[in-house]
Amino acid sequence: MVSVGAGVADVEQWLVRWGDRLGVAAVNGVGSVVVSGEVGAVEELIAHCEGVGVWVRRIEVDYASHSVAVEAIEQSLSEALCGVRPGSSSVRFFSTVSGELMDTAGLDGRYWYRNIRERVQFGVPIGSFQAVQHRAADCYIDLEAMRWTTWRAVERVAEGLSATRECAVAKFWAAEGGARIAAAAQHLHGGIGVDLDYPIHRFFLRSKALELLLGGAMPQLARLGRDLAASGPVEPA
């Protein structure tokens, strides 16, 4: 198995050449999927990803779950799970098999076979949590604030006008908003901590470097405060 830092549509297109030898095992998010299959085909996929500059990382397991290889044990696994007698639960259950809420009374032996054979839909339930949606929406607001305050500063500079205050506002949003977006992305990916090989890590480092380069958010706010105290608010020209 191998983790690939690309969208499922792109990965599925690449996998066509390998047919049933490889398949998408899990969709972890918009730009993160896991591929499972034959060892030789996995090695070829790793070489392909490295050749086109796509982040890829081998997952050290000795079986190809969530692939056609699981079908070889369908009968024996079904027999072993035939005694499972599920019941309904008061806790809401979001299935990564179907990608939707379901009654736990349906978690019989057949379901658990599907759980190890079919594609894992992590991206659907995670993206359906209200708290996750709110956090992502906050990131969008930060991003738009960064975009428009930067363009405002650029406009002033391009017209040869004073842009001291506008640049301070843009720097504040780039430092504060950038740090929030990077932290949120890391949290929404499971709070991965310091993982130098994970794609999110380089963006987290970049946001911290940008914050340090711009002087940090709080110094920019202090600068704006002194400016406002000295000259008061200024209407946009």
C-alpha cells in the first residue's frame, strides 16, 4: 500500500495502466488517497509519482486490503464473521464504507467483509462534521482577507500613493491568517504533529517562515495602533 498526495480523480487516471493490479483503497481527503495492490505494481506507481513530482510514501503493511486481493478470502472471512449479531446504538455511526449515517444494526458479517474489501471513504464523513465545515469556512474567510488586503496594498503602491497602513494590514492578515490556516489544515488531517514526510508539513513551515519574515501579527497590530492614535482613521482614497 502507498499514500499519494493527489486527488482521487488524478490517481484513478494513473491507475488505468495497471488494471486490477492496483486500486484506490482509501480517500482521506481532497488531495490524499491510499492505493493498494500487487507489490510490483505499487513499486511502479511510486516510481511514476516520484518522476512527476507527486508526494508519495510507502505504507509498511504485508497485505493489500481494500483491493481485489481480499476477494480470495471472502468465503473464509464470511464464515468466520457469520456469528456477528449487531444491534442499534444511541451513538450516531457514520460509515466509512457507505460514506453516510447508518443504523449499527446493519453492521453484520457482510458489512465487515465490505469494510476490508471496499474503498474507505474517510473524506466523506470527516468533511460532513459540522465543526470541520466551520473550521474550513474560517480558513476561507482568512484566505479572502489575505487576498484582498494584499491587493489593496499593491494598488496603493502601484499608484505611487502612501501604503504604510495598507501594508501593515496586509502583513497582519498574512501572518495571522496564514498561521491559522496552516494550523487548521494540520488539525483537520488528524493533528499529525511533526512529520517531515507529510505534505502538510512543508506548508506549515512556510507559514511560520512567512510570519517571521513579515515581523509577526502582533507587531503589525501595534504599528497600526500607533498610527491610528497619531493620525486617526483615514477614508480610502
